[in-house]
Amino acid sequence: MNCKVEKTKNANEVKLELTIEAAKFDEAIKKVYFKSAKYFNIPGFRKGKAPINIVEKYYGKEIFYEDAFNEVVPEELEKAVEENHLEIVSRPDIEVTQIGKGQDLIFTAVMQTKPELELGKYKGIEIQKIEYNVTDKDIEHELSHMQEHNARMISIEDRPVEKGDIATIDFEGFVDGKAFEGGKAEGHELEIGSNTFIPGFEDQVIGMKIDEEKDIQVTFPKEYFSKDLAGKDATFKVKVHEIKKKELPQLDDEFAKDVSEFDTLKELKESIKEKMQKQNDEKAKYEMQEEAIKVVCEDAKVDIPSGMIETEVENMLKDIEQRLSYQGLKLEQYLQMMGKTKADMEKEYEPQAIDAIKSRLALEAVIKAEKLEASIDELEEKLKEMAKNYGKENDEEFMKNENVRKYIKQGIESEKAINFIVDNAKMKKAVKKEEKKEDKKEENKKKEKKADK
């Protein structure tokens, strides 16, 4: 293989002209012939037994060119990129200039390369020091969650449904007298006051007794995800089968013993405070790091290639698609619910992609400028930690995998870079913040007000 490299008129773009020897291309033609011979049905020959020259004569000599090209080019192109120490960030735009049996294969590949970021000020930048304090309310909020988690359910038989109860109901919904898809369920458990159903539905279940049947009238919200139902009046035929109520345990030393390794409620509270403060400190650290890298990026200069942005957006959408799959949704369904197209979403995530790329490039520039390196000990420690998390402690192939080691090395060095920036920053006076956590009752009150509107 012969390769010529030249820069194009566009920034961060190169053009490679590759010549692959005729013998190598001819070998690729033979290879694809043997792979696909079984599909050719030529008169006078058993299926898949026609010689290559007969197949070429019958279908045309170009029949194998495209597959032979795809067989030989990716590996040769990758080799050329490595030999010329290029960091490619886009798919190649390929143009074939010569192709044929018994001829050298000649083609050009135009690709975008990783840009160099020009650092501005990164030492002595000014950032806001942030502190999150754990309040008594935060601790009470966590204890209330623990109470909820350890509550027991009591069956109610001597009164109708009240707010806060969990009613087991059958229901079927009708619009204009016709049942609609997804509007029917049996044995559904509904917490009254949770506002998880259509506005107004839960309020009308209040007062119903066991085995009572009732028609409930509601109106679907105008912004309801199903366009067929949005804004329409509906009737639900409802029957109550069972009423239950949560009984919360008392907050005392016995509670602490039941739910933790502590003997007293005081010790449990201290443990919760310590754990929450650690989380708050991590949150504050992360926010200061985010601000620091943002300040550095604002003073940095870089021309980010379009292919790099496209790849970043593509990866973001793949992450979203994976998260949606955990909820049983496909990206197409989500887009339909949101009234968006994939192109809308790509455009929406483009600024975020640019910020992410610029942040990475800035950290890489700081690593280079300050000669920050991951030590062997640091690398091995992180590798063991990752192996443990993935259950691969005894997987020798994983432990020696160069891509895994490279990924970990980059992570360690990036962390050193951001710590370097923060450690050398000038801190403005600390802003002490409290985590805004509302208890369930307050949250439900807000939801109820919205529903009433």
C-alpha cells in the first residue's frame, strides 16, 4: 500500500490518497467470490458451482468490485491512519479513482481530524466556593422515607375510601360511549392523593365503599400524550374491591434497631447526617468542577469539526435510547409522544455536544501543558476497582485489555486536570446552600393545587 497525505483548505481536514496493489485487490475479489458463490444460479452449472470467470461473464466483471472494496479498504485505511499518526473524528468521504481486476486500487478518503485547543487562562481563575449544609429538615425527610418503606398495610372494612388510602379498583374508560385502548384495568392499586391518575379521578373515588360501583366523570388534560384523548371528556366505570391504609412505625429507638445497625434514634440520625453531608460535599465539588471547566472553556479557542459534533450527538441519542429501553420505550415512541422528530432532537442536543467536546479538549490541553500522568499504581488500583464492579477480578483478558487500560488512564488524567484547575483557582466567598427537599405532603399539596386549576 502507498499513501499520500495532504491537508485540505478546510481546517482540521486531511485527504489521503491510497494505492492498494493489484494482487491484494484481486485476492479480495477471490475471497468475496468464495463467500457468495452459493447464491449464483447460472444455466449449465449446479447452483454455487460456476467458476469465477463464468460468474463475471454472466453478471458483468464489476459484480465483485464493491464487496472486494469493502473487504480490503477498512483495514488498509486504518493502517494508513495509524502510520501517519492521525486522530480521525469523522467518517471518511471516499472517492474511487481506479478500480478493476488486475489493476491497482486507487481511491481518496477525506476525513476530519481532532482539533488542537488553544488554552487561555486556566490557572488562577475565579470560581464560587459552594457548600451544602445538612439541615434537621433533611434528616426528617430521610427518616420519613424510612418510615414509608417500613410501613405496614392495614385492611379497612368499616369506612369508605379516604385521602391517603390505597384502594384496589377495577376501572374501564369510555369516550363518547366507546371504550378506548389502555383505559381498562382490574385489581389496580391506587394511592388516593398521589395524583398519579387523571386530574379529578382520585377525588371522586373518595367516599366510595367496598363493592360500590360508580361512574366517574373526568376530562383528559389538553397536553395529554395521546392525541386521541387529549382534552376530551371521559367516563370511567369504577368498582372498589379493597381499602388499605399505611400504618407508619413510631420514630423511636426500637425503630432505629429494626431498620439499622444502631441502638438509638440519635445514632441513626447522626449516621444519616454524616452520609448526607458526604453526598452534599460530592455535589458541591462536582458543581465547582463544572463551573471551573466552564470558565476555562470560555477563555479557550478551538474549531470543532462538524463530524466530531455529529458523533457526539449520535452517542448522546444512543444513551437516551438505552435509558428509554429500561422503561420499555423505543426512541421513535418517545419522539412521537414529545411531538418531535429525530432531526429536532439532534439540533436540540448540538449545543450540549459542543460543550462536552470543548470540555474534553480543554482537559486534554491542561494534561499536556502540566505534564499530568497516571502512575502505574493509580492505573492498577482503578483497574482492580473496575474489575470488581463488573465481576471480572479473575478475568486476565480484561485486566490486560489495552482499550480498558487506555480508558482508565484517560479518566485518571482528566480527574487530575480538573483537580489542578480547581486547586489553583481563586475561590470567591462560599455560598452556603440547603438542599431543597420537600416532604411528600408538601409535594402533594402543590400537585393538588395544579390539578384544581
